[in-house]
Amino acid sequence: MNSSSSLPDAKPVVEVDSSVLQIWGGHPLRGQVKISGAKNSALVIIAGALLCSGDCRIRNVPLLADVERMAEVISALGVRLTREADILDINASEITTSKAPYELVTQLRASFFAIGPLLARLGVAQMPLPGGCAIGARPVDLHVRGLQAMGAEVQIEHGICNAYVPGSKGRLKGAKIYLDTPSVGATETLMMAATLADGETIIENAAREPEVVDLANFCNAMGAKIQGAGTSTITVVGVPKLHSIDYSIIPDRIEAGTFLVAGAITRSEISLSPVVPDHLIPVIAKLRDIGVTIIEDAPDCLRILPAGILKATDIDTLPHPGFPTDMQAPFMALLTLAEGDSIINESVFENRLRHASELNRLGADIRVKGNTAFVRGVPILSGAPVIGTDLRASAALVLAGLAAEGQTTIQGLHHLDRGYDQMDVKLQQLGAKILRVSEVPVDTEAAN
């Protein structure tokens, strides 16, 4: 085990809540950007390490505030963690408590997923109801009903989900579970719980996201018996225990998509690696609709060539393999500069269009009705002070700022830092004029 640090550090920032990003737009980007490990894989795989009573080494772990919080959650359960660069070592041989701390879980929705591994290992778990971005209701009823089908007794009282497995063995039992919606969190929670259950579990209408497949591959590498991940039916045959593993997380498809949009919106040629192009099929298809050229230079490397004219297109967000909801906000920023009218329908979350009003502050022409945004392309955007309202909204404002004339100042960076590994630093390396400061200086001409 490494001993370089006791917990992973989020990327260094100056007073996260008060710092701002200043962007001087209109500068082309150039070069190659390294794509970090997938945030949504890292979070659930860290929780999945609770299933193993030995050492787990996880590679390609992104430096994110959310990853730090997840590490703090499982550390509070008595698990030993050490980190060096992008390698996280976890030893869950001794879980000293089944009760996760309220103040941590309520900050990070993904930490609730630990209820599955805890129940599987200990037969008991106490998890506060989760928090995270305010982008709409994401109830945990699918998780609860699935665990109940596997024999758990579950009660929710005073904001705490109390679960235990009755009987002397305290072991979950295989079950046939149908999910009303293909929830990623419920699929992952139940898949992890089933790895150590007695018998076979079948999850119907399962989520098909690449991060679900990554978790299944991680568990299988530890000795689990999971089949069908990436399809709508997942079958898990429980095993008595899992063994140590050295595992590398997949590249982040949402970060990759965001940087592709950065190239498109700044009319720039940039390369991205490592990526898995199959994870980006709907994103690449929409970029091509808009007029952008995407070239696969290598199996793990994509290059974007600028478009002479950006064309309007329509977007409907859907569960994978549809267009990802996490790319909706970045694409809205891009379509503000496309010729014609675009329609964006957000069908996954009901409160995820709040960035439209902030983009309008930059000169965009966007009308929102319910869960649909009507985007009329404008010739230029103009820099202005804006506030990021959630993780992907903050990224959209960064993208818009890169293309806007003049200076854009973005507040709410704690959202951005939850999901992007040093986004501002990576953009600087590509030639963007972007600066993170603790407070807005009086003289803003120096960076021009």
C-alpha cells in the first residue's frame, strides 16, 4: 500500500467557493489534451471496493472534489485509503461501522451507492439520503425495492435509510428485479449487492451506460460472475467472496465530449486521448450534424477539425445509448452560435435547463418552456459575469466564454471542480486565455 497521502486531494484551488474563472474569449485552441478517468466510474468503483476484503489498486482515478468526498465516505467506514498521483489504494479488510456520515453523504449522491456493497459484506447498512447537483428529483426507491426483493428489510426514517438482512447468515438472496426506469445508480447498487448474494440475480431494464460496464468488469476482475452488462438484462451469480485486484478506470466520455465541443465552439483543431470512440457515438454524430469533422487518428485518439459554418440541430437527451444528458448543456452553448433554430428536449431530468438564462447573459437567444429549450443562433457572444448552477452548466459557461468576445467571469466553480479534472489548466495548455483567481482584480487588461 502506498503511504504518500491518507486521502486523495481534490485539485488545488484557492478558496473554492469564492474563486472565479476569468476567460478572455476569441483565442483559438491548439494541441492535444489528456482525458482523465471517468468520474462516474471512479465513484462507483470506489464504493465497489467495499466488496473486497483484500487490497484494491485503482488506476486512472481523476483528481476531483467528488472523488475526494467518496474517499472520505468510505474512509469514515474504517476503510484504509492511500493515493499517489492517479493511483488509489483501498483496503476494506476491516469495515468498522455500517453507518455512513450524514454530512458527507448529503453532499454527494453517488455515495448512497455504497449501501449495496455494505449490505452484501456486513448484512447491515445505514445510509443518509443522498445529495448532489440540484437538477431534479432522483429518488432512491428503485434501489430500495431491489434490495427488498433480495431479502433486505429497509426503512427510511428521519432522512436515514436503515437496511439489514434478517437471518443468522445475514446474506442477501438472488432475485429477479425489474427496474421501472433504467437508472444507472439503481443498476449499479443492485449489481454490487448481487455479487455476494446467495444464488442468481437478474436485473431487467438495466442501465446500459459504459460506466455500468466498467463496474461489472471491475467486479468480475475480483472474481464476481456478472454477465450482460451493457445490455438491458444483467445476470449475476453470487460468490462467497471477492479477491484483490489492480484495475484501471475507463476514460471520461463526458470530459472528452466537452473538449470536442471546446474545439467546435472556438473553431479549433485539437486532439483528445485516451478516449473510447464507441462511448461517444451520439456526441460525434451530433457534432457532425452541426458541421464539425471528427477524425479517428488512432483507436484511442480523436481529432476535431473546425467547421466553416455551425448548423442548427435538434437534441433529445436519453439514457445510453442515446444522447447523454450530461452533454446537453455544453451542446446548448455550441448551438447558440449555430445558424438557424435548434430545439433541445431534456427528457432525463426535469430541472436541467437553468444554464439557459446564464447563456442569455452572454448574448444568446434561448427560450425555455418546460423541459425544452429553443435556441436561435446569434452571430457573436459577448463576455459577461455569469454563475454556474450545476456541474455541466458550469462547463457550458466555460465553453461559451472561450468563444465570447471580451471577458467572461464565472462563479460557482465548486460545481465545475466536482466533475472536471483541472479543466482550466488543460485549456491553458491548449492556448486558452483563462485564469482562476480568488477575487476579481481591478486591472483585467493584463491577460489580453
